[in-house]
Amino acid sequence: MSPLSAESVRIQAKMALLETRMAAACARSGRSESEVTLMAVTKTHPVGTVEAAERLGLRLYGENRVQEAAAKRSEVTTDGRWELIGPLQSNKAKLALETFDRIQTIDRPKLVQLLDRLVGEGVARGSSPYPILLQVNAGDDPAKSGTTVEGAEALLECALAAKYLRVEGLMTIAPLSEDPAVAERCFFRLRALRDRLEGSHGVALPVLSMGMTDDLEAAIAAGSTLIRVGSALFGQR
Ligand SMILES: *Cc1c(COP(=O)(O)O)cnc(C)c1O
């Protein structure tokens, strides 16, 4: 193999620090490191950054804009997994299904029904049933999308009724705050909601997608299984 590019070397150094943070957070909460998956958030970064990340073995990417991701993914030759972590408008649903391996931001019944119909018609790369996460605004943040905690049950029921979709878990974004207790509360609330819904509906919702650069420790303490990290890997956007 050719030597690592300067960009790969830069990312590698950041990745080492990040892995130390993740390991410490897992140790503090008595969790195994294998329970927490790292997603590299490549939004706004060029294809070259994705390729530099691939060289380091990263294979899971998060993007928040459908068109940007579609363009990038068509240029990358390796076989990573790409997931949508930004809001999805109905008019981009088809392209989203064709671009992403999973959509994390399902926040309304209408979107569930639309995706179900499209997957049923054969739109979507990869697997049917198509995997989704339900986005919950567990921090009650007016600036964030996602169903309310109160609305999550109805959304789950709609998703469970969808023939061509498979709900794998919940996703949240914590409110921005100087006070770390705010993110912590949000993450524990999502965890409690997940536990409650699993019990009441007799389903497994194993994925808890929560935690980013600034709040991943709190998320891991609350049971996160997937952290979405951008700036700690690639620098400020
Ligand atoms: C941008 C983004 C991230 C990554 O944020 P960083 O603070 O850069 O780690 C994670 N999740 C979502 C939904 C995002 O939009």
C-alpha cells in the first residue's frame, strides 16, 4: 500500500485521541468498547476526506444533506456504509433511499408511509425491509427536529405497521448548552423511552444513536450504541 496521505495522518492523530476518550467513557460506565460504534460525520467535507478516512479503516459515514451525500458517494470507490442524519423532506425521499444504507431521521408518520411505499416499489439500495431509526427530540429543543417524546409511541406503531421498513432504534441530538447536565438529561430520557417502548410493544430497539464531539461521554454513560463524530475527527467545519 502507498504511504498515508498528509490528510490521513492528520485524521489518524485525531482518531487516536478520540479512541482514548471513547475507551475512558466506556470504562467509567462499565461498558465494553465493542458496544459503541463510531460513525464518521463527513458532511461539508470533500470526497478526499472520505478517502483519507477509508485508508484508516473507517467504514461508517454520516451525512446530513441528501444531494451532497449522493454526489460524494457516487465518487467514492470503496464499500462503506452511509447513513442520513439530517432532516428528510418528502421530495428527497427517493434519492435518500437510493443513497443511504439507513435513515436515522424518521420523525413523522407521513414519512414512514411514503418510504414504505417507495421501498415496496423497489426503490432503495440494499436490503428490504429497509432499516430506519426514529428521531426523537428528547431535549425538547425548539431548534431540533424529531418527534416529541409523547409522540414517539404513535410513530413507532406506524413504523411497525410498515411492511417494508425495519425500525432498529432511536436517534437524538442534544440541545446546545454550556451545562453538560442538559445533554445528559436528554440522553437518559431517550434511553428510558427506548426501554419503555421495548417493553410495551414487545420489540427490540437495540440502536441508540446519540452523542457527538462535545457530548459523547454523557451519551456513552447513558447507553449510546452509536456516536456520530465530525469535528473531533476532521477538525472544525
Ligand atoms: C454534524 C452532526 C454531527 C457531528 O457533530 P460534531 O459536533 O462535529 O461531532 C452529529 N450528528 C448530527 C445529526 C450532525 O448533524
